[in-house]
Amino acid sequence: MPRNCRPVHLMDPVPVPEPEPVADCDVCAARAGQRAAARALGDQTTAIDCNIEIRRHPHPKREGR
């Protein structure tokens, strides 16, 4: 029986910029340090996890926003 499907060509994922830690935030600074250490060891999974935590870490709203 012949197959009626064609090959799928996937595109390269769009690169997402790495999040910047918020100034004067100890949690963000710690995650940025862990991210750098993980990258130095070639541990991309931990580096990505740190990026997610930096992005999701809540900060109080600033005046004028």
C-alpha cells in the first residue's frame, strides 16, 4: 500500500534574546551567575532553566509605567 504523505521540512528555531537580570535584584543576579557557570560547563539545559527563571521572576511595578 503506497504512503500518501510528504516529508516535512522544519525551519531552524528563531533565536530568543537572553534575558537581562534586573538591576539590584539578588535573585536575578544569582540566576545570571548560575547561567554563566552552566554555560562554562556546557550545560545548556541549566542555562535555559536560568533564563526562564529570570524572565518569570516577579518584580514590583515601577512608577511611571
